Amino acid sequence: MRRPLVAANWKMHKNLKEAVAYTRQFAPLVANLSEVDVVLAPPFLALPALVDTLKREGHTRIQVAAQHSHAERHGAFTGEVSLGMLRASGVKLVLVGHSERRRLFHETDTGINEKTRAAIAEGIIPIVCVGETLEERESNKTFEVLKRQIRLGLAGLSPDQVAAIIVAYEPVWAIGTGHVATPKQANTVHTRLRQQLSAQFSLEAAQACRIIYGGSVKPSNAAELMTEPDIDGALVGGASLEPASFAEIVLASQQKTIEDV
Ligand code: PGA
């Protein structure tokens, strides 16, 4: 059985003090939820402080992720942060190819592939984000787009590597809009993504790889999304900014493991 994973993507929210205060409040709320992997992705400046706070207060099951990285190890890349630097600060995962990065910062499938491979080489788990725009969905291009993003984004990975990464399906039209995909709509896509992983890598890799859903996940819709068999967790933006709201979403994912037993 795949272990659910729920990640908070704070985007460009929370300064250092706010991030630490949130973490102190949030961690005890999920301390007993041992069946779910919980991840916090704050802005860069808060990463080491969150790692330290969680360690000091004994919440070792909550992992910290970066929202972005550069693929190169070091060099003249003003403003960038390398995966080695992230690892040295205790960061365990990294978001790659979020639609905001693709759209606003012109990230390409090839660049996403470089980062994904660099993260794996550095021992950091990539959460590779894919998703279609509204226009692509309405012109029946959803699967074509997703297939391309997976084919190019994960090119060159071994089946074992694919088994260990996270794929996040985030329809662009659902991010920050309040228009969540219906559980059936999302599950249909997740199933197709898994078929693609199976064809491109192996059945075992496809069955092991966790595919999480993102796009307007809230406490009110999380439980229903989690009942779908191919949805292995959530990537949460807006609703992760309040500790109680994010904890409720984690709890909804824990229900998934209880019901599956
Ligand atoms: P949202 O963002 O939950 O605010 O829609 C999700 C994301 O961008 O990862």
C-alpha cells in the first residue's frame, strides 16, 4: 500500500518568525497521525529554522521541502540555491515544475528533467508537478499535455528512481481558484498517469510511485478526494497557511489508510 503524503506549499508567504510560530502550533496537531508523510515547503529563508525547530521539538516525522532549486551544484547563478545547499540544511524534498514556475519563470520540461535528476543524485526527493491549463482541458488535450510532461520531465530515470519520487497532479485551472477537480475527475487523471508510468518505466514503479493531487484542496473536500484509490495525498497551497486547516487535511488523509485496512 502506498503511504499517503500531504505537503504544504506556502509559496511566497510567511517570514522566518511566522514560519517558526506556525510550525510550533502545527506539529503537535499531527503528532499522532503516524500513517501519513507530512511535508512543509516554506520560502528559502525559513528552511533551516524549520528543520531545527522540528528536530528540537521531537517532530521528526515532518519533513521540510524547498519550493525551488537550481540543477547545477554551484557556480555563477545569482540568486539561485543548489540542491547540495538544501541537503546540507536538512531539506529532504523539493518541488519541481510547479505550474507557477513553468508559467511565470519560464521553466521547461527539459529544465524540469535536469532538476529532477539532479535532486535524485543529491538524495533529495523531487515532487514533480504536472497539470494542464483550462484551455488545454477544453480542447481535449489534457492527456497529451500530461503525457509530454511525464515523458520529458522524468526522462532518463530508472524504474527504481520513479518508484521513490512523488508526482503531483495539479490542474492549472484548479490552483488558487477555488475550482477543485472532482474526486472522479482527479482520479481518472491519476490512473492515466500511472498507466503512463507503467508504459515508460515498469508496472512496479507505477504502483509504488505516489501521485498526489493539488489545486484548491481544503478541509471540506480533502476527505472525499482521499477516498479515490489512485489519489495518494495532496499538495496544498492556500489552505495550508493556517495550522488547524492544514492539520485537518492531514487527518483526512490518515482516514484513507484506516479505511483501506
Ligand atoms: P492551492 O495551491 O491549494 O492554493 O490551489 C496548490 C498549489 O499550487 O500547490
